[in-house]
Amino acid sequence: MWKKMTALVLTLALMPAAAFAAPAQKAEIKVAYNQKAIQFPDQKPVILNSRTLVPIRPIAESLGFTVGWNEKTRTVTINKGTSNVSLVVSQKIAKRNGETITLDVPAQILNQRTVVPVRFIAEALNYKVDWEQASQTVKISDNPVAQTPATQQPQEQTNTQPAAEPVNKAALIDEDSIMATSFNIVGVVGAYHIEGTVSDETDKVTVEFDGKTYEVNLNDDGEFELDLNGDPDIEDFTIKAVADGAEDVFSGTFEVRD
């Protein structure tokens, strides 16, 4: 008996500690609207085939939409004011006020709940969507409303100023130094990185990206870096460098990395 007990103790002592450790738990995906957490009473957000899927009803209702369901046609309708969105389960298209929107993956039914790719929130409901890796959180926020310029009364043509002189071209950007990469974060948002070097005579560098212009901070040696988030499908960018009235422009394409 003592020999058997001694052998058992030795066996347990030699087993690695990992054998007794509890299995690692996957971090739960969270969703927040304007920094306020959205609760999911039953079906939680999930990642399937590298795409984040979220239950549409709790999110849509948190955004102020009303949600309808037609069991016969398996159609979800989402309405708010004059906005009307509809989609059919298992189809990769949705309709927004009659306009067709293509989804990366179709809407699905999980645990009797309709789930959609989170990118659908941005494209169909017109909200900004970002992904925070550290907290595993999908962050939804309102898109800035474009300001409508005030109506101006037509005026007589009295402009006597001379036409603007053409911009002088100069070699300010070291094109061989430009590196631009992108990678997709679980199908939610694209992460983009641009770096390079410009002449030490350069006064200002801007980057045009996804229809917006960003001013870049320059180091003393002319090196610069810029990190941005945006839609996963953005391919192109443009760099402009300006020095004492002269300008240099470089347009490129992001290198996609896994």
C-alpha cells in the first residue's frame, strides 16, 4: 500500500502545473455607443470566419431605431425617422432607403437572434465604428453632421484680383523612403501606417486619406510617421509637402499585411 501511495505522489509531483490549470477563457467582445456599454441579454457578439457579428436588435434600439421582423420572409426592418433599412437573413445585401448595400458576410440566426457584421452598423445605419484591441470593444459613435453653408445672395462680378500663380514643383519627398502598410482588425476596421522622409527645407506635410486631410508632425531630420484607423477597404493615399511656396506630391497604395 505504501509503495502504491509513494508512486502516486511522485507521479503527481512530476506532472506539469499546466495540466491542472483551468482552460483559458476567450475575452468577451463588448460593444459601446458613445462610450456607454450596450447590454446583450442572451446572444453575445461573436467572431466567425474573422468577422465580428453582433445581435442587431439591442444595438439598433440603443441607437434609437425601431426593429421589425417578418417570420415568413425572414426579413429584418430597421426604421428611424425617414431612414429605412431592411435585410434578409442569409443574404449578403441590404436596402437603405432603396439603395443596395453589400455585406461582407450575410445576416445569420444564432440562438433565435439575428446577428449582422458590425460593419453593417457603419454602412447601413451611418455611424462611425472603431475597434479597441486592448479591451476587445467595438466602439460606435455618431458621425459628425456636415455643416450646411449659409445661402449667399448672388453678387455682381467685381473680382479684379489677378489669377493665382501656378504652384512651383520641387523635389521635397524622398519617394524611396515612403512605406505604407495596412491590416484588417477582425473585419471591423482597418489600421493604416505611413512613414517616410522629406527634405529638411519642408515647412509642412499633409496626408490625404479616405477623403480627409491630416497634418503630419515632422522630426528635425525630416522623418515622419502617421497611424490612422478607417474602413478596411481603403487602398490609396496622397502625401503633399510644401516649402516656401513650392510643393511636392506623392500618391501611393497601401501594402496589405496579415
